[in-house]
Amino acid sequence: MVKKGSIYTQVVVPLLAEFTAQFIHTLWGVMASGPAIIETNSTDVGERSLCSSNDQYFLGVFVPALQAGLSVWMQIVVFWKISVVHFNPAISMGFLVSGDLKPIMFIPYVAMQCLASTFAAFLAKGIMGKNPSVIVVPDDVSSMSVFLNEAAMTGILVFFAVAMVVDKSYDQATGPLAIGLTVFQGILSAKWVGASCISPSRAFGPALVTGGAAWNRHWLLWLSDLTGAAIASAYFMFFFAPANKSWSVWLRKRTSKKPRDTVDNKESACMVETDLS
């Protein structure tokens, strides 16, 4: 019999849940994005283009956004009673900042996410007989535009996720759907910047399997997503978290103690001087 609080339930099960959720999410995403990808002749890399027509927008942005949003919703629901699945390094970063993920577990979580994404990309390549579609940063889009878009859209996703997890009394049944819809809304922004990632691990596996130009500014996706996640989580913890976890409440308590301590010290000093006199 497995005891509650054992290594199996606290470490093994969550890591396996991360692997499973990320594997399904990436496999579905890669297999569904075929029609939305334009293959380049020189590198055989699936490259998302800026959408200049209604057909390109529907196939290149709307369909991937809808698919990703539905997938996220489904993963959260199926693992609801098993583990709080992240299957996204940005979500893990958000929970790390909020204190809902132990620091020692951050690297294992991200490693399982990337490993699962890679396995899914390899399987997709075997099924399709060609390199899987990848999320790349277009050459004609500035790094600042991509950074701001990724940080903002990923931050909004993390804000919703942290809101559900930090408050243990949260009982809104449509919460998982709301998180999925934030992914849907976020990916729609690809219309303006050419690509929207929101999950670095989702992009990592296909990029590793495809190689070459698939790594074009890949680091930017990680930097922007993790930065946006950290900022959004900190913002929630400071202004919206329950009183027992609120950073602002903790800060007020800390600062309110200092004047009292200062007064006590002054009173003690006065008593010493009086005794000496």
C-alpha cells in the first residue's frame, strides 16, 4: 500500500504526470499543425508565416490556437484528481515563485517536460515520414516584439493558473476551461508577430528533432516565457493572493513590527540613562 506523502506520491507520480500530459499535448499539436505549416525548400523546416489572407489566418493561427486551448483544458481535467500538471516550464516557474512548487523539483519538472516533448516529436516524425512542424521566430520580426508578446501572453496564462492553485478554496468548475482559453487567446496573437509559443517545452522537442533553422532564436522563447511567468505570479501573490499567502500582507506585518521595535529600543535606552543618572 502506497502511503500518502511518500516519495512515490510526491515525486514519481507528479513527474510521470508531467511526462504524460506533455507527451499528449505535443503529439496532438504537431499532428494537427500540418496544414498550417509552410515547408521551406532549403531547410525542410516547418515555418509559420505572417498571415496575410483569411485562409492563412484560419489554418495558420486560429486552428492551432483552438487545438492547443482544447488540449490544455483536457490535460488539466484528466489529471485533476491525480496531480497539478504543468506541462509547461512557464507554469512551473509561476508555481515556483508562488511557493506551490518546491525549488528542488523545478529542474526535474522541466526536464520531464522537454523529454516528453522530444519523444512526441520523434513519434510524429515516424508517423508523418518527415520533420515535425516547429514553432520558430520569424527572421523579419524583432526580438523585442517577440519578447513582449510572449511575456504578456504567457504571463496572462500563468496568472490564471496561479489563481486556481494558490487559493485552496477555489471551486470554480470551469477553471480548467478558462486556462485553456487563455492559451487560445494567446496564440491568436501570432497574427501580428508570426509565431506564438507560450510553452517553451512544446517548442523544444520538435526543434530538437528537426534541428537547423528550427533553433532560430529559440532561446528567446524561453527567456520571454519564463520572465512573463515570474512577473505574473509575483503580481498575483502581491495583490490578489489570500491573506495567509499574500506578499503584501506579509510585507505590512514585517514593516509594522519595525517601528515598535525601534520604540522599545529607545525606551530601553532611556531607562539605562535614567538608572545611570
